[in-house]
Amino acid sequence: MATYQEMEQVQAFARVDGAVMTLFWIVSFACFIGNFSNPLLGLLSFFIGAVSLVFAALRLRKFRDNVLNGYLSFFRGYGYSVMTYLYAALLFAAIQFIYFRYLDNGYLMNQYATIAQSKEFIEMMQIYGINPEDLKIGMDNIAALRPIEIALQFFSLNVMMGVMVSIPVALIMRRKPRRIIKH
């Protein structure tokens, strides 16, 4: 059972790592938005997002080795990892709310609407058997979302992703305490 001080320590480190991970996500999101004018930024967005996952795992390993003297149970590692993603998702949702409330002005939806009207996209939808009217209804529903609702959708998605990614990371990073052999 973890003590109050141990939980405070885990939370403090997770908050710092979550804030740094948020910076990765902000850059990734900015590249995603820039993808509409420069497709290479889409690839960069994906790469930075993947690097943020590796960053979180490496920070857990550093926490294990430097703070916990090389010992990390699955549950402490899982809790640390989930808290890191939770803090990152919370801060990122606030940033996204600001973006969609004050900066976007419908840019993202306009870009998607432009793509949805392209000949290639319409042909692809026909191949997959998607009715253009259903697509229009879906896009209208998304366009009707308020900035806070969009930010909360991303928050939920990021937390769920963090909960799932934390399982294999905690399994990989767990370590049993070293046994001291006396001669």
C-alpha cells in the first residue's frame, strides 16, 4: 500500500511529465492543422504524436530508476502513466478549447467540407457505400458542436488512449526489487 507521501510524489512527477507531453501534443496538433496547406506536416504530426508516447514510457523508466531505486510494481507504473496522460489530456483540452473558441473560426470544418466535396473523396465514399447525404448530416452535426464540446471529445479520447497505452507500458517497465545476497 502506497503512503500519502508516495502518492504525492507520483502525482507531482506525473504532472510535470503531463505538462511536457502537452507540449508535444500542441506541436502535433499545430502540424495537423497545418497539414491542410502542407501535407508533409501531417506526417510530422503523426511522428510527434508517436514520439510523445515514447517520451511517456521513457519518463516512467526514469522515475522508476532514479526515484524508486529501480523498483516499480505494475500498479504504481500504471497509475503513474494514467495520471501523466490524464494531466496531459486536461491541459491539452484547455488549449484546444482556446484554439476552437478564439482562433479556429470554422477553419477546420471548412477544410473538411472542401475535402468532402472533392471528386476523389466522393468516389471513395461511393466505393465504400457511404451515402453522401449521411456524410453531410454527420458533418453538420460536427459543425454544430461548441468549442467546449470539441475539447471534451478530444479530452475523452486522449484519456481513453492513455488508459489503454498505459497497460503495456506498465507491464514493460515494471521491475521487482533486487534481492541482496549475503555471503
